[in-house]
Amino acid sequence: MDAGWSCATCARQNHDDSAFCTGCGAARPAAPTFCTGCGLPLRPADTFCTSCGQPVPAVASAPAALGADPTVVAASPPAFAPVATPPPPEAPAASAGLSGRRRGVAIAIAAVTAGVAVVAGAGAFLTRGHSDSSSGAQAQTVAARTVTVVTAAAVEATVAPATTTAGITPAPASQQLPPVLAPVVAAQASLELALRTAAVTPAGLTAIRGRAHAVSAAAATAQAEIAALQLPVDDAQLAGQVVAALSEQRQYADQIAATPVSPLNVPDGAMAGLAAAAQRTSDAYAGVSVALPNSAMVVTPGLFDRISSRIAALRLAETDLRSFVRNLARLLETSSEGRSAITSTVARTEACRLAPTDAGSRIDGVAENRRTILRQLATIDAPTSGTARIEGALRDALSHSGAADRHFALWVRNEAGWYYTLPVGCLGGTMPFDGEHAAAMAESARANVAKQRFINLYNPLARRYHYRTWQASAI
């Protein structure tokens, strides 16, 4: 029984051989010629594919008019059939400079495009002649596969040459390395300046250490940046030399940064070791400087000779200074004994507890002691201007003390007659003071001022070398 077809406009059921609806006159919709699932041909009345069961979608357009063959007009390529796309137009500037290979690719694309059109036309012709047979389906399948193969060949011919010629040649090392090395060159120059001019003191060595830290950090950064560069293969050896030189430079800078800040604490041979490290660094950069003259690294091993000589001088001065302090410490002990003796003698004489004759003898002994200390002080070398000031202050103090001793001796001798005169004498309780006593007290005050100046200079050195510190009243 004829299944017929249903009008999409008025829903009237019509015979299968009707081209228009008998109810409203609407044209019968054209059914797809090929299954969208398997690609096999369909009959106009099919609502499902008889091969795979895929539903046949309704088509709203009418069959072709003007007597055209409905099977040809309604026929369309399967959904999976590739459609050739013409190549985009080339820019005038680019087309003028096409290489031989790219011209060949363009010609191949044009040829493939034409081939696709021919194959598609042949497929349509075969389909038209065999719309209801397996031969038509096979012809359409062959046409589709031919288009696919030809299109794939065109893609391969177009993409492969572009992939092999798209790479950009990296800039040479002579252009890429100098900007990377520039911070290292600047940091090294700053370190060289410090090594050449900085004082060999804790502050100066601290400054040198800081600049060495900067060199090490800059070299490490440069190594990391070089590792990330894209360099030509021919420059690999040069890049390796630069990285090796940077490693030597980092070790050299780290050795400087580890040097003690106190010159006297620098180990023996440390400067010689730094000079050797500087020489290794200089040798490592020798080849690099030839290839990269704008990145020449200045490393001067001889700068450590200056520092070494200065440290040696400081050590010698330190030895002399220690000896100076030791000699003064011995003299101060002797002076302290004399100070105690004169203080006790004068106090007892003033209180009439010591006879003037005995007091005079004791004072003469203290005075001689002071003169001996002054003679010994004159034999002590002051290694620095600072120690010369210390020595001068002590000389002034001892000189004033000696003058006080002489005035005290004259005082007790002047009052000896009074002391032994009866019935007054020391029965009155105290020894009278005269001009000599007043002069002795004035010189003693001057001595105390000089002693205070002396201990202000001397005591820091005494503490440094672990000797006794003093007070003015004890010298």
C-alpha cells in the first residue's frame, strides 16, 4: 500500500506519486537524496534510512522547477564530504618575494583546488545516473574519498615547508652577552676601587666585603640569565667560557667577603690566597675579553700586596703598642708606691706624728723614685702619635709630682726648729704651713690634672691588652 506523504501546510495525506497537495496545492517537499548517517542513497518516500535506520529530516524547499530533474537538483554531497576552499589572495609585497618552494606550494594548492572541482563534478554525474543503485553510492563514496586524499596532500604540501622555514636565527653571543655581563663589570670595577683606595681598618675592610658581596650576587644573576638565553650553536663554547669565568669570580668574591673585618684578625697567608684567586679569575676572563672586548673584566691580583703590607705594618705597630703599654704598666706600679709613701709622710708630718727629720728623709726617697721613673720613661719608644700623647701626659704628671716633693721636703725642714721648740712645738697638735707647703700643694694639683689626662688616654689601651687601669689619685 502506498504510504503517501503528509502536507506540511494543511496536514492532508496525499498519494506517493502526487507532486502537489490535493488539499491546498502546496508543493511536495523534497527528501534528502543521501543518508546523513551512512551516506547511502535514499528514495523520495523514505522517512528512515533502510540501511542504518537514521531518520530522514524534512525539507521545506520545493523540488527544482522549470523541468529540471528532481534527483539531480535535490542531490547534495554527503555531510562528511570535504569542501575545497580556494587559497587566500597574497599580498603584493609578499608575492613579489616568493621563493621557489613557496611558488611550488601555491601552484600545488591551485592544482588541488581544480582537482577537487573535477572530482566533485564526476561524483555528481555518477550519482545522477545511478541514484537508485549501489553503483551510484560507490561512485559518490569514491568521489568523497578522492577529495579527502587530495585535500590532505594539499595541507601537507602547504604546512610542512612553513614549519621548517619559520625558525628565526638567534642573535650572536657578541650581542646577547654584553648586556648580561654589564652589572658584573660595574660591580667588579667598584670592588677594584675599594681594594685600591680603602683604608685597611675595620671600616675599610667592611666596605670591601660589601662590594665583594655585590660582585658575587651579580655573577650569580648573570649565570642564571645566560642559561636562559637562546644562542647560536657556534657560540656555545664562548657561553661556556663565560659561565666558567663567572664561577671563578664568585669564588674569588666570596673569599673576600669572608675576610675578617679586623686587620689584626686576618690569618697569615690570607692575602696571598686572595691574590691567587684573583689571578685565576683574571686568567678565566682572558679568552672572554678577546671575544667580548666591551665586557672586559678588570681583576688585579697585585692590589692585595698593598693590603698585605698594611696589615703587616699594623701587626708590627700592634706589637710595639703592646710593648709600650706593658712598659708603662711597670712604671705606673712603681709610681703608685711613691705616691702612697709621699701621701702618708705628709699626712703624718702635718699631724705631728712624724718628726720633720724622718719626714724629710722619706720625702727625699720618694723624689728620687720619681726622677728614676722619668728617666725610664724617656727610654720608652712611643710607636704612634697617640702613644706619644700618652707618654707626654705621664711625663707632665711625674714632673709636677716631683716638684711637689721638693717643696714638701723644704717645708718639713723649715719647720724642724719649731717642732723641737719647747714648750710649744708639736705640743700644740699640728705642724704650721708655710710658703713651701703652699707651693707643694699647687704642684700636686697640677700633677693631678696631668694624671687625669694621662689615664683618659691610657686606660682604653690597658683594657685592650688586659692590664690594670688607674685613677689619678693612685699614681
